[in-house]
Amino acid sequence: MTLTRPLTRADIGIWLINLPRDVDRRARMEAQLSAMGLAFTVFPAVDGRVEEARLKQKADPVAYARNMGAPLLPGKLGVFASHLAVWGAFLASPHKVALILEDDVVFHDDFLQALDTALANADLWDLVRFNKIRAKMPVTQARLGAYRLNAYVGPFTGNAAYLIHREVAARLAPGLWPQTRALDHELNRFFVHNYRQLGLEPWSSHPDDGGTSTITGTGFALVKKPHWTKRLPHYRLKAANYLRRAIWLWRHSMLWPKVVVREGVRA
């Protein structure tokens, strides 16, 4: 990504994805964001349960089950559609970069410092996350003050808080349909979509749904995985993806740690 100057908070739009019925979650997020002085737009999430019939026309449930080792739940349909709808709102705006948030984020005391550091070094990433569900086998691409900007050979999932460039969203969005994976798993196929997906560690936030997910239910009660023998294609894909990620990172000189050092942004 070529930039004429470092980016700042003035360059970004912030969208908070929230189901209108989840009033308590929205209130918690609004309180945190307001305390940090961040202006944001609440984006009504797509309700997968209500919109299931329509959304399944834009998905391949058979491929999803093969790729994910689990059936395609209405909540997964809604999350996928919600994020891409937010990307559409972002592309219709004048902003250079979007900060996209789900409604179960807990911000740490250094979140603004991490945000400013990522923006000041926006030439080094195409999409950067501030928290994760999984982030295995990190490879440091740069040291930015107190932070490490990492690529990952292993799975890197979770879309609760991330920055994405306008050009990247515009290029990726058309190719993400039909849905054949959860969105974070689809985005983790950077070797297919050809972009730099990185994480800024130490993490400056974390997701916390209180054990009650609108996607998987309480304690993942809605997730009913098939017997392990029927998930063998999924396991083969998972193993192959390690190799495909490593090859892409190697081809882009990102497989080995780098010594790029820049000053971070002070709190």
C-alpha cells in the first residue's frame, strides 16, 4: 500500500455492527467508544435467523460444511453479510480506512495508542487486527515502538476489531460471494485473495460475549459437528492451508522475521 503521508484518526470511519435487539451490548460499546472520544456509526447487523432463506441463496452450505467441518448456522450467514454490508457503507463514504467493530469488544487501556500506531504505519498492512480468536505461529514483520506487527503461518481468526484500507475492501468484496466459509476463515485465505493480513501485538482489545453468542448460542450449544470421520476433508484442508500460507508468505518475503523498526506512537 503506497501512501503519501501517515494516516491519523481523521482519515478513518468507525462502524459498530450490532443487532438492534442487542441493546445492552450496544450500550457497553457506546460507553467505551465515547470515553475514548471516538465518533462512530452503529450499523444494524443482518439477522441471520430472519434472513436465512435469502442469505442461503448467496451461500453454498455443502461447501461450507466441507470447509469448516460444521454446518452453516444462520448466525454465520448474518455475520458474513453484516461485515460485507459494512464494507459497502465504507466504500460509499469518503474515508481512506475503516475501523470495523463487533459489539462484544473490550478495549484495553492502550487501544488508542495501538490504533494510532497502526494508522501511522498503514503502508505496512492491508488489513490489521487488534484482537483474535486464534493467532498461531506469528512472524514479526516490523517492530513499532511497543508493538509487533505480525503475519501468521497458522490460523489467524476473529473479526471483532480490525482496520481495512478502502482499496483492499473494494478489491476483495466481489470475490467473497458465495459464502463457503466463516468470514474470518475466508479472510485467512490471504494466499487466495493476495493481501497482507496482519495483527498488532500485544493485543489492545479482546472479544468477550459473556458466554452467550448470538451465533453459536450459550456455550456453543447450537454447534453440532458431524462425526470426526465425516470431517476428514476439513482436516485435510486445514493441513494444506498451513503450507499455502507459508508459501505465500515466502513468496512475499514475509516468512522470516524482519528487522524493520519504527518508532511507535506515544500514549
